[in-house]
Amino acid sequence: MRCLPVFVILLLLIASAPSVDARPKTKDDIPQASFQDNAKRILKVLESKRN
């Protein structure tokens, strides 16, 4: 029973640890925001072509 508090504390520390990307970033990685911006821009262009 003595190890139960230690186990709980370890679980809390592991859960609060910052996550690490499984794959290192490369120069080709694009932030998600730019994908959203591109999608909005493409939708605007397509919408303007329809009108």
C-alpha cells in the first residue's frame, strides 16, 4: 500500500508532461492555419467563378 501514492503521483506527472511529436518537423511541414487559409481562398475563387 505504500507504493500506491507514488504510483498515483507518477501517473499525474506522466499525464501532465508536455507531449513530444513522434516525427521531427521538416522544412516541408506547413502549419494547419495556412491549409485553412488556402481552403478559404480556393472557395472564394470558385464562388466568384460561379457568379
